[in-house]
Amino acid sequence: MQEIFTVKNIVIYFITINLIGFFIMWLDKRKAKKGAWRIPEKTLFIITALGGGIGTIAGMYTFHHKTQKIQFVIGFPLITILEVITIIWFLVK
């Protein structure tokens, strides 16, 4: 049986989840401008917590979306930093 958690697969996962994070920030901003149904804030945090922090943060500032909400301005980077620290800890351990 082939190994699932290869470096290649992990890199592909992180690239994909960050592209998804960037895309959903764009999509939610677009929906906000049109007054349409919005992506729940919980979903934005879940994508960030699943490793998409760089994408959601990049999308937040690229599209100027959720930049006035302190829970996003602090929450997204905090989650991302904690994830990076956790990954480094596991790699060093």
C-alpha cells in the first residue's frame, strides 16, 4: 500500500487549502457587495484552521474583506501562527 502522507501530498494539500481560503474570501466579498447569501464566518475560520491561513489572510487584505472585524484581524493570524508552531514542534520532536 502506498504512503498517503508524503511530502508531495502534504504540499499539494497546503497549496489547495490556501487557494480555497483565498477563493472563499473573494467569493464572500463578492456576495457581500451584491447583498446575496454569505459564507458563514464559522466556515472561514474552519478553512483557516484546516491550514488555509495564508490564503484567507491574503484574501482578507487583497479584497479588503473582514478587515474591520477584530476577530478576523487577530484570529486568522493567531490560528496560522499556532499551526506553524505546532508543525515546527512536531518536526523538531
